[in-house]
Amino acid sequence: MDTSKKDGLTAIILAAGKGVRMRSDLPKVLHEVWGRPLLTWVMRAAERAGATRFVIVVGHRAGLVQKAFAADERITWALQRQRLGTGHATMAAREALKGYKGKVLVLYGDTPLLDPATLRKLVKTQKKTGAHGVILTSDIEDQAGKGRVIRDRAGEIQEIIEEVDCTPEQRAVKETNSGLYCFHAPSLFEALKRIRPANKQGEYYLTDVVAALRQMGQKVSHVAATSVEETLSVNNRAQLAQVAGVMMRQRLNELMAKGVTILDPATTVVEPGARVGRDCVICPFTYIGRNAVVRAGSRVGPFAHVQ
């Protein structure tokens, strides 16, 4: 990777996990949603947010992931030889970004619903505030498993405490970490050198970078999430089906907003990539494949399968 430029945007995507709960021989990020691997959806969101280069951290069955994306020259691969936590995985990207002075998004390879607009907000906030780290936060009702965002008396972000390590008082905090980040690259790697696995999991947490940045005298800012769905991760087959359902609902809503009538969205599939013209009517129990072109004013179905 050419890291000579000080500006620009690079995305580090953490994709080293085994995905034990998927019960599969396939690396988790290669499982597909609507015909494309999870990792493809994450890269697409980052690209639409302005990323032109990718450092993808692989581990479990790394060769399969690399083979699947071998044609993409924007990718530099980084290997996490031992899985010692998200901070350890991010540190694996350091050599690939040696000399790079710009902004870096840090994302997870199993979150296919990412909204490019949210990623752009992270980048813009980092530029506007001069913060060396920007995190996406949320005030969701279901806080189970989420790290809590701890602020000081002045309202500044001090640290993120993972739920398993929280005191009862910290667990009561409603602001949580949503797992999307934008960092000043040199500050990120300097902070990563300072973190330690001093937690109940014995892992190097990426979230500990927040406290390390503050100790370095650097500002950490945030962007408030507008959607819980976009940070949904896939850890099992049920969640794979869940994100596929969300994605299809979004797709059908987009088509209806552009002038397509869908009589029963619950029984209709229009794969991403399909082109459906204005004033089309899609009847129940219709499946339109990704390569299909449906001309304006057409009526499709019921019980139709269009490829």
C-alpha cells in the first residue's frame, strides 16, 4: 500500500474471527447476504464514505478470505496470528500503514448494514473537532453486551468500559458504544501500544484506545447513532437471516419511494442489483434476481421468478 500521502481515508476491517456460532467451515466474513459476502457489504459502505484503501485483518482460514478477494488491488492484507482481542487485531494493521498520517476508519467485517452516511459523519466530525478519535454512540434500550461510554464531570468522553468489566454504577449508564470508529492513524497506533489485557477476558480491547488517547492528552469525540440496525453484527445463522430481512425491507422501501408498487412486501424479494422501472407493479410471491431488468410500467407475478 502507498502510505506516502498524509491525507485521504483508509479503512481497517477486522475479519480474523472464526465465527464459532456459525457452525461452519467457512470463515464468517465469507457467509453471504443476498449473494455477496458479509465483507463485501462492509467494504462497499466504507468506499461510499470515501475510503480508497483497505487493510483487512485476517486470521482463521485467512487463505480462503484472501482468495475470495484476490482481484481487489485496493486491499492490503494483515495477519493476526493469535486472536487476543480487537485491540490486538487492529495492531496487526500497523505495518501495513507505516508512514500513513491520515484518517482511518476501524470497522468489523461482520456488519453488513453499515450506512455510508454514518461513516461520513464520523470522518467529518474528526476533521471538524480535531479529535484524534471519534466513536459512534447509542442510547438504545437493549444494552446487553454493549460497552458503556463513561464521561467526566465536564461531559467529555473518558473511556469505554466493556459490560463484563462494569461496576453496577457503570452498567446503569445508558450511553453505549456502537463499535464504529474514526481515528488519526498515528495516534491510534500509539494508543494501541499503551493498552494492556487487564480485564476479565484477558484480551486487548480496541475500546481501551479511548482511555489511552485521553491519557495522551488527545480529544475524543462522538457521533450519535440514528439507527440501531446498521451496527447489527452476524454471529450465527439466525442473525444472518435477520440482517438479510432488514436489507430486503430497506431495498423494497427504496423501490416504493421511486415509484414501484409492491403489493405485499412480506412475500416479495428484489435482490440488490436488479433494476425495476417506475410504475411497475410487483405482485405477491415474486422473486426478482440481481441481474434482472424490469421495464417501466410492467406487471410481475404473482408467483413469478425473474432472473
